[in-house]
Amino acid sequence: MNNTNNTDLHRTFLSVVFITEGIVIAPTIFGNLLLIYCIKRYRALHARSYILIGSLAVSDLLFGLLFLPYDMLTVAFPIMRENQLTCLLRAVLLYGLVGASNTNIFIISLERHIALTYPLWHLKLSWRWLAGSIAVAWGMPLLMAVLPILGWNSWNVNLKCVNEWKDAISSSFLMLWSYSNVSLLVISCILFFKVVFTTFSFLNNKSFQKGQFGVQRQLSVTRRTSIEKTKVLILIVGFFVLCWGPYCLLIIVKPFIQDQSEQSKQLDIAEKYCGLLAVCNCTLNWVIYGLKNKNIRHTFKLTLCGRRSRHENGLDHISTISTKQEQFSQLSCVK
């Protein structure tokens, strides 16, 4: 009777997975393509911070283009879950692209932290540093993700991937991947807390508000720009932690509960649905940037409306002003 119930629950879960992924795949592909196009098309979005946002959008786009359709195929055609290569390929796509997203978020948080904490050094950062950071953000997680196919797996002909995808993945690999990504999440959160603290400390600095520069208007605009950027960063990291944090923590906790108790079975169910929640994260980032970042929001409107407006002619001007404001803010922090 228990086996029958478990089978029914697994079929129900696979149906939920198929429906959920079918819903999020279109907005994931459309939104991230739109974001990447705007970053490439408009010169106002050619700054370092936007290039890093574009790298994150590429990982989300590939998640929607590669992993989601592939996962839906494996749900629709169970024979794919019985083959070692097709089973392990799913793990490569999942862990590689999620790892790339996580590492890109870490690089974005590091860049923002450097911008506010070490402003003079940030002004000297070269495009070579940017390219190297993006290469590391992609190279390290992808190299780790191919390890199961290269032999670091626990493939069992009797278990296969029919009931649990992780049956074919070595528990030691899962622990390494989880610990690595949780560590990056924790470091990213620490850096963002420091960014928030530095930003609002600067904005509330009374000596600066009285200011030797005497430009209260510029201070007001700088205040709004800094708060806007900080809110966007908090939302991106916050949603990533909310979506992927529970799944990673469950993978770490479960090996310590090896019995067949009711608690262990409940953790199995929780892990499945936490993984499903994590999948939805790829469709959130572009929405957050589109809603909260003024320049990206303007480029979205220009691209989707298909006509020129006063915003298009003013985007480069906005970019120049924003850059000067950021430099002004950074140099003032040094003062």
C-alpha cells in the first residue's frame, strides 16, 4: 500500500513539475532575451555593472532554453530517466547553470562592494578584470558540473533515475556542490549587507549633507540613485536565497538522517518541492531589473513600444549623469 501511495505521489509531483516548467519557460526566455538585447543595443547600459547583469541574464536564459525543455522531455518520456547519459546530462545542465547564476550574483555583489568600499580602486578596474571575473563565474561551476559525467556518480542499474534524480548523483558530489553554493550565498549576503550599510551611512552623513560642494540637488539625485541600486541588489540576492537556499540546505541536512522514519520521508517531499521553487528563480531577475532600474525600464519600453521617444535620446545623457553621480558619491566617501 505504501509503495502504491509513493508511486501516486511521485506521478503527481512529475505532473506539477511539467505544468510549472511549462508556465515559466516562456517568460524566462522572453524576459532574459529582452534584457540581453537592451544591454547590447543601448550604449547607456554598457557600464560594468550592466555587463555583469547581462552575464547573469545569459545564465537564466540558458536555464530556460536548455534545462527547462530538457527536464520537461524527461518527465514526458520516462525512458530518458533510465539511460545513464541522459540522466547525468540533466545534472550537468542543472548544477552548471545554477552554479553560474550563483557565481555571477557573487561577482555582482563583489563589484558593488568594491565600488562603495574602495571607490578609487573601483574607478581603476579594467575591462580585463571584468572579462576575467565573468570567465571565472562561468568556468568554475561548469567544470564542477561535468564531474558526474566524467565518473563522479553513483549510477545504479537497478535504481537508475526513475524515482529520484539524485540516485545517480554521488552524495559526496551533492555535498560539495551544496556547500560551495551555500558558501557563495552567505558571502554574497555579507557583501550586500555591507553595501547597504555603507550606502545608507553615506546618505545620512551630516557633514556631507552640509557639504563643501554646496550641490544639494546633486546630493538628492545621488541619494535616490544609490537607494535604487541598493534595493535592486537586495531583491536579486533575496529572491535567489529564498528560492535556492531551502533546497541547498535540505541537501546538506538529509545525509544525516539516514533512517526510514516519517521525518525522512517528509524531507524527501520537501526537497522535491523546494527544488521546484528553485526552478522558478530564473524568471524573476529580469522582472526585478525591469521594474526597479530606471535605465533598464526605459530601454524595455523603447524596445517593446517600437518607436522613438524622448527617453531614447536622453538615455546616453542619463548614463553620463549616472556615472558622474556614482563617481561623485564614491569620491565623497573617500573624503
